[in-house]
Amino acid sequence: MKKFFVEKETDLKTFVSEKLKISKKKAKEIIDSKNVFVNNKRIWIATHNLKKGDIVEVVDFTAPKWNIENSIIYEDEFIIAVQKPPFLESENKKGSVEDLLRKYKKDQKIKAIHRLDRETSGVLLFAKNNKIFEKFKELWHKKEVEKKYLAISHNEASFKKKVINEPIDKKYAKSIIKTLKTRNGFSLFEVEIKTGRKHQIRRHLKKAGFPIVGDKTYGLKKVDHPLLKNVKRQMLHASSLSFFHPFLKRKITIKAKPFSDFEVFGKSVKLL
């Protein structure tokens, strides 16, 4: 974390550019990533006006090293499962997990069956051709896939299990939350989602009073603890997928260990 004191009025983009000795374009990218704090508040508006006496903090950010070959956690003749890292898109973009997997396998027919948010890590499933893709999409549409996540949230839960039926964007959404551990003002949850609405877990946990640590959209607006400021992404991990394989005719469960940054933070607050 780099810390700077503002000595004269200016805009945030110019200030970050000058202090880090980078272009204004690069400074805006850093601000857009929501990794800049002004007086302990996360600010992502490049034109934000700074006043003399303000304190600006910029999170040191380096994307984690990741290798597609070592991240394949399951494969058969129909599907491939990858342990997706944070900070990569799931599909449809150059440099996405889908793009990297196609290049590694030298097969452009590979297609992501579902997606995870850019900052969410965990099990990501791919079909080896469009026919297989369509068959697996049926499982998602029929809600025949068991999807479980791990989340580290603010505040200590007093419940063992909570079911949230709270519409998202006027559509039915259901999450089942189990408390695995609480400590030091935080909770470790296992969340099973019965629907797949946009940002469902993040929005449901916020609604329940347990915003996910590091969530830049639904999390805390003011962050003053150095440990929390250095959390670079939302502490949300897709830990497992279970389903009846339509081609192999048996139940498959695919699990992914939490990514290293999730483990480091979890251990630092005595949850892991």
C-alpha cells in the first residue's frame, strides 16, 4: 500500500499519475480498478477533486501468476474443469480463461458452460463442443447442478443456517447460507445457490448484513484497517460443482481449493 499526502488541490487522476510517475491513462486504469482510497473511502472517479490535507492510498497490485496447464482439475472426453484464478474473465475476451484454454488445447470448439465474476476464483466448467455445451446448459436451466461457494464476510453470524429468498432484478433468487466459522469480527460461510442471478451471493450476503470482504460494489464504503485495504478482490470462491453427468451417466463432484490470497486472508483472521 502506497500512502500520499495531498499538498494542493488537484484531481485524483493527475495526483496518482504524478506520484506513481505513470501516464494518466494508466492512473485512470488503477482508479477504475477500485484500488484507490481517499481518506479511507474507496474512490473510483478519476476526476474526484482532492483537497489539501487529503490522504490518498493506492493498493500495490500485481496479478497473480497462473498457468492454465496446472489449473485443469478435471477432464474427460466431454468436459474440462479449470480452477479459475481471480482477475481473469471467464469467457468471450482475449486473455480470458476460455481463450487461454482454447489456445492450450489447440481447439476453438471449447466453450464455457457458465461463468464466474472476474474477481471470483474457483471451479469453471467448459464443454468440448457445442453439442456437449447444449446438453450441459440443460442441467443449468433445470437447476440440476449443485453449486457451492466459500465466502469471507464482515460481522460474526449467530446462525448455523439461513435461507434467503430475495428477488434479484425482479427475478426469483434463492441462497442457502451455512456458517462454518466466526472469529475476530468475520464469518466464513458456505453458500449454495439454487439460482444464478447476477452477483447473487454478494447481494444476498449484503442484504443479510454480511457484506463480503473486499467487495468493491456491495462491501464496506469506508475501510480504515490496513489489513482490509490490502485485500485486492472479493473473498468469494466457487468451491465445488456436483451434477449427474449426462454422458457418463454418473454423479460427478469437482472441487477446487481456495486461491492463495483467500487462504492468506482467512488465516490472518483465524478462519482457516
